[in-house]
Amino acid sequence: MTHNHVSGMEASAVSVLKRAVELDQSGRFQESLVCYQEGIQLLMDVLKAVREDSKRGHYREKIKGYMDRAEQIKCHVNKLKEDGKYHEQIKIADDATGYSFETLLNLTLVLYNFLRFSEMLLKSMGNVKQIHLLTSQDEADNQQTSALAEIKESLSSHGVTLDVEYSSTIHDREIRFDNGWIIKIGRGLDYFKRPKGRFSIGYCDYDLRLCHETTVDIFHTKHTKTL
């Protein structure tokens, strides 16, 4: 392995681990854990390629430090989950990018946003069997019923049951998973701004789409109702 390749891996490791520390210090433990694990793996690859004993000792020490911190975070998060006290908050600034549904999971309910969210569930969580949607009914929108019926039929063809329930008093906007995770997004699924045009960056990739300011709260509890 060339010196340049090793230097490149080390630079990548430093970048990822720097992000891990930033997320760690911000209390975004789940995300920081993913970055710690990725950065540790990159450092281990560097260690395998290094021959000098002094450098190997240096990398071993660094790896041990990051592994210890990752283990602490894992234990901390698991303890909070067991106690039903896990809570993580992400504040999305106005005009921020990088917050697609996929990124928030590593909502005024708009039908296409719900469809996109359903697609994300199918791609990212292959074991989804049932989605329960509790929403308000727009009496003036005849498209709502037919669109939800079409989404329901389409999900059914992928082995997923969609149950739709209407409420006139609903005010909470949240996503609940039957494994205990709860995600609350202040604006609901509609936290994206309109792109300037159909051929503007961010039209297709929602990670590049400008966002409205909102807050995302992530909880974990063992006492959620099974969906």
C-alpha cells in the first residue's frame, strides 16, 4: 500500500472522527456512534498498513480511546432506552440542507411527502409490515381520499398494510415505530422549501433541498403502543 493511500485513509479517518466528536458534544449520540465506528474502522485499516512500531503504538492508543468512548455512548444510550428516557433534539436552521428523511432516520402532511416517506421505509427498513396513518381530513380536497387509496394499494403490492384513520382534533405530528423509537418534527413532513425550478439542484435529491426552520426530537421508550 502506497504512502499516499495511507495518508488518504488517515485524512478520511480524522475527518470522520472529528465529526463524531462534534456530534458527541452536541448530544447527538446515535449519529456520533455511527461516525465513531466508521472512523475507528478507517484507523484500523491505517494500522494494518503501518510498519513503524512507534506509529503503530500511536494508532493503537487512538483506536482504544475512540473505542472506549463509543462503548460509553452505547451503554449510555441503552440505559436511557431501558429507562424510557432517550431524547435527542436536532434543530434545522432556515435554508439548511442535508436533512432528507433518510438522513433524519441514520411533517403539515403533504401526500407526496407521505409517499416519499413510505418509499424510504420500504428501501431502508425491509421488514416493515404495517403503517398506521392518523391525519386530519380535508373536506375540500377530493384528491386526498383517492390518493391515499392509491398509496394503500401500492403499498399492499409490496406486502405492507396501510391503515388510515382520520381525526378532527389531532395536533401532534410524530412518527412512532413499534421498536420504541418516536420522532417528532415541528413542521411535520413538510419541512422542505420549494426548489426554484424542476432543473434546480435539490429537486431530486432532498439532502440538497433547502429546509424551513424546524426542530426534530427523537425519543426512545419501551412503553409505546404497538402500531
